Amino acid sequence: MAVSGIAGVPIDCSGRFTGVERMPAALRAAGLAARLNLPDWGDLPAAIDNADRDLQTGIIGYEAVCTASQVIRDGIADLIRQKRQPLIIGGCCTLLIGTFAALRAEIGHTGLAFVDGHLDFYDGQSSPTGEAADMELAILSGIGPATLTGLGGTPPPLVRPEHVVLLGYRDGEQAARDGAPHPATYAPGMILYDAQAVQQHDPATLGQQTAARLEAEPGRFWLHLDLDVLDDTVLPAVDYLMPGGLDWETLIQLARPLAHSPTLVGADVTIYNPALDPDGRYARRIVDALAAIFS
Ligand SMILES: [Mn+2]
């Protein structure tokens, strides 16, 4: 089934409140709930309010990231217990840590369709920024501080590599130059389609095949949509611009079969920055795209 309501997670892992934390408010103002014909369950009370990079872990606002991740975990666990399938509006990709802690604790192993312009597989040392949204897929895979990798109350990883399909990343070479761990080495079994590979497929077929794979094993999955998977010319209202991304129609065709899988447990959309969208045109375009994907 598709998602059954929306909830916001207004976090920005720079710790500086540079705009991404206002994404839920901006999409609400652009009419998201009405366009999707879904109830709005409000925001989870999470914030990352410390911009200092922790020396030990290499993560900005480490204690705040841990606290926010616990709040997100508990909030999403509540939604799951109420048999809801949330569409979570970020905020940044850091929200996946609390999300998968909740999924792991409440319903067990859950797959991940990870549609993102980046691998998000840095560790605290190799990340140029120290932002947790560089690292969340590594943390889900068991690479990172134990407080986060064990947030579900079970031994890491929060998601098994063979239950993850990456779709659309285009920073593989940059991440390697920075010395980041690579999923192919540290999480063998993950299925990797970079942006070029996605563009060489029929996107709807690739979306269907990915859904079928995760429906078979582990039998349920979460859909992650980082909007920086889009080309920087079609969505410039993101913090880290990068050419070579998808166009709107490719994203919609790819994501729609995943969003409508009977085994979808929820989804999130992240990283649009309203501070870079003064007249709100991109908020309206995102609402249109989410309506095309989820309605
Ligand atoms: Mn991301």
C-alpha cells in the first residue's frame, strides 16, 4: 500500500539551521497534504542545534545527532505501532538512522530503496564536512559510533547490505578520492546503480524490479528519496550542487512502482532547502512530483 499520512522531521545536520530544517513547513505551505489527500501528523520534535565537529567521532553536533535520532526512532516507532505508513518530510538524510532503528526494533529486518545523489557512506574521518548526512548509510551498515549503529537495540547493522538497493548516486569517484569506505568493500551484497546506470535503464522497469526484489527478501522495505538525486539544473534548491543527475520524469517513473508496492512500510523525502527558493517555485514542483509518485 502507499503511504497513509505525512510527518515532518525538521533537522539540518550542519547544526546551523541553514534552511533544510524548514523543508516540512515549506512543503506544507505549498499544499502537500491536500495534494496527496493525506492527513498531516505534524512534526517530530527533533533538532540538531550544535555546529561543533566532535573530535572523537568526526560528526558535527554528535550528541545532538544522537538525541535527535532517538526522538525520530521513538516517533516513528509510535507511528508503526499505530499501523501507519508515514511519508516523512525531512530535513536531511540523518533521519534514516532513527527511522531504521524504529523499523529494526518494531518489525525486524526491512529493506531500503535508497534513491540519492550520494553514497552517504563516509565515516567521521573521511567526511569533508562532518555532517551526519554524509554518513547515514555507513552508520546503517554498522560503520560509525556504537550509540548510532546500535540505536535499534540490536547488534549492528540496522539494515543488511543485501537488503539495500542504491539508485542514482554520482559521487563514487569523489568519495573514493576522499578516502571514504565503499559499499562494494564494506557492505558487499548491496545492489549499486549509479546515476548513469539508472539512466541506461527504463526507469519504471528498474523501479518495478527493485520493488520485486525487496518484496521477495526481506519482504518489506522503506523508500528513501534524497532530492539531490535530481540534476542541479532541474532542482538547484539544494546545498551541494552536482551535475549529471536525473530529470523529474525519470525520478517519478523510477519511484512510483516503489511507492505503490504492497510491502512498502514508509518513505522519506529530504534535502530541499527553502532558503534557496525565494519564490517557492521549487516547493510547488516538488509537491507536483510527490503527488505523481505517491497518489
Ligand atoms: Mn543523501
